[in-house]
Amino acid sequence: MIRFLTAGESHGDKLIGILEGIPSNLKINKGYIDYELSRRQKGYGRSDRMNIESDKVQIVSGLDEKVTTGAPISLVIDNLAKGTNNDDYLQPRPGHADLAGLIKYNQLNAKNILERASARETAMRTAIGAICKIFLSEFGIKIFSHVISISDIESNIDYYKSWSEIDFSLADNSTLRMIDSDAEKIAKERIDFGYEEGFTLGGKVEIIIKNVPIGIGSHIQWDRRLDGKIAQSMMSIPGVKAVEIGLGETIKNYHGNLSNDEIFYSEDKGYYRKTNLAGGIEGGISNGEDIVVRITMKPIPTQQKPLKTVNIITKEETKAFTQRSDVCAVASLSIVAEAMAAISISEAFMEKFSGDSMEEVKRNFINYQNYTDKR
Ligand code: EPS
């Protein structure tokens, strides 16, 4: 069973992570984890904080000479920006955890709430996800992502517009992770306008998971459904307001005779589909096609031109406190979403092929492949 915990505050000393359930004898390349951390830091529209941080992971336990032992893997990332950048947290920001959190945890102000609610924590999830990506790559599973909209500016390239013929590596060449360079240019101008005018921008990300075998996840119980697992992991990323699998919400526009992926069979391919509107999951089970996930992020609530709120001591109307923040973090969301996808798929993968060592998991996987090849 794969599970993880994180700890740490946005401007505290360190972020901490514990990942349990990765089998023994998997070689971990720390350089790859650091590379994934650097991908998360690159987005156009991020705050100056990204110029201060240079995220690097330390692996403190669970490895023997770079190889997993099966014991919990514990990870540390240092925060370089220490101490908060505001000391007046009496005016909670609409849209943040501030007000509900300070009441729930009986705090004098919002400081301790926002310090933990901050998306800084996703740096650790990215590191944990990178280990899961290394694990999945042993079975040929690969995860890609790109930004398909910033605010209402849409990319002309997405899985369905392009019928999966996308060179995802191009997303890594764009600081907005947008493959459509015309859309990227307009989106950057809009972000610049956000900086000038003091507003923030949301957007949408597409995540594609390739080579997941048939049979991950299950229809037999609600919490084993793969789409449900993926949805929870995506929705848990700060700012995410919607998760779609496959065609998602636009599927309602199709009549039932056109909204399903017809089944074909050939000697060399076995069962196959000519379309993938379902996004690779049917009945909560992976069907062997690409898994397609889209997530929508709201504009970050911290505004440089603050919104109305109430001072929690005087109860008088005032303006929310402001602090350094991102104008647009959608490009970084794309990398965090890859990590969360890697964690959810690893979890469901281990539920199916469980084993304590990589050798055991591989034996189970190959046995199953031999079986499915004959179906
Ligand atoms: C965040 C606010 C900003 C972001 C931060 C998330 O931090 P600061 O208040 O220090 O400027 O930069 O994101 C990160 C530090 C990160 O590593 O992603 C927030 O309020 O959520």
C-alpha cells in the first residue's frame, strides 16, 4: 500500500515528506527528483519567491546506496525564504483558508493557517511524485502534462482537438507549459496585465498517463474506483476547483450513441478503440487506453488590490491583507498534477500487483501480462 504524509510551513525551516509502500530494490536517482522540483519552479507568473528558492531534496531514510529498502522513504526540502512577509493577519482574505481555519483552530490571527495552507507544500508532493514516477517507469508508464488554458485564453492543442498526436516534450520548452505558441504569447500578455493591474489568473491543465495496463482500479467498491482516486488527489491540490476525466463535462453534449468508445479486435493489437472519449477509465477500471485528466485552477485569491473583508477583532469592514503572491501558478500546477497522478496510479498499481520487492512486483506484472495477452 502506497501512502504519504507531508509536514512543514510555507516560511518555516523545512518541508518534510514520508513515503511508504515503495518496494525494495528500486534505484532512486536524486538528480531526477531535483529536476522535477526545478520544473515546478519555472512558471511564468510566479512570485519573486521562486527567485529565492532553489528546491533540492535530501533523502534521509529508506535507501541503501541509492536503492530502496522497502522502509519508509523520508525526504527534506529546505525553505530559503524564512519568516513571513506580513505581520498583520487580522483581515482574512476571501477565497483562502484564513477565516474558516482561524475559527476552527482557535487562532488569534490567520498566520498559522495560511502558513500550512500555502501551496509551498506542493514542492514536497512533487518530490514524492518523482519517486512514484521512477517506480512507474519500470513498467513503461509515463506521465505528461501541458497547460490548455490560462483564464479564457485556450490552447489550440489538446488531446481531443489533436487526437492524441501531441509532442508533450514541447510543453517543457514553454515557461507557461503551453504548446500552442500563439496562445502562449497572448496568455503571457494577460499575465503581464495582471501584474500591472493587481489581479490573478486561473487556468486549466491536461494530464495524460500512457501505458497503464488494463485492470488498475476496481468497480467492486466505491473507494477502489480509479477515477475517484485520481479526482481526490487532483482536487487536493490548492486552488483546484474541477476535475474531469476524458471528455469530462462536454460529454453531456453528445448523444449516447456517440459518447462511447466502440470496441474492436485484431490479431496483432488485441482489443482496441478508435476513440478515447472515456479517457482510459471505464467502470472505475483502466481500459488500457491513455488516461486523460483535466483540472481547473481558480485565480489565486491573494490580490494586490485587496477585496473587502472584516477585521476579526473590531468586526469593522476593511480590506484583506496583502502579501507577495503569484499572479498565475497554472504552469506549476501542471507539474504538481503529474506528481499527484503518479502517486494515485502507483497506489492502484500496487493494489493490483502488490509485492515487497521490485522483483516480486515485476513477476506479478509479467504473469498478468501473459494472462491478458491470451484474452
Ligand atoms: C503561496 C504564496 C507565495 C508562493 C507560494 C505559495 O509564497 P510567498 O508568500 O512566500 O511569496 O510563492 O508558493 C511557493 C513558495 C512554492 O514553492 O510554490 C501561497 O500563498 O499559497
